[in-house]
Amino acid sequence: MWTGNGPRERRHAIVFDDQFREPPSMMVSISMWDMGPDTPARGDIMAENVTKRGFDLVFRTWSDTRVARIRADWTAIGAVVSDDDWDVE
């Protein structure tokens, strides 16, 4: 993304350490970015394909924005599966 053209999206598959009971609510944010000074800083970050076991962290930019590097943080919010869970039928 540094040249200002070419692929304008990066995906990273995240696997949770523990499985959630239901797909969790996700919060993602940019914690650091290094962008070129000669073009506007444009970016979009999101969680896609959220499941009980993980999600895809996706960063996109567009036009001629130059991105040298970026760091993202995420938080998953929800109940996790526990050995103490039981089901009465």
C-alpha cells in the first residue's frame, strides 16, 4: 500500500483463545498508523465474518493514500463456553 496503488485491502484471520457461546460483539480500532504525508489519510477497519471461534480483521484504504504500516486492536464481547455450563433437558 506504500506505492499508492496495488492491493488496497489487508485481511488477517483471528482465532479466539476460547470459543464464545454466540458470535460476540466486536470492537476494532487503529492503534498506530504510518501514512505518507503527501496524500490524504484514508482508512476503514472492521471485523467481518464473525463466528463463535474467530473473525477476519479487515483494513481498507482507497485512492492514492500511502500506508507504510498500521496496527489494530480488537475486543470481543460476549459469554464464552465454560466447563461449568450444563443443559437440563
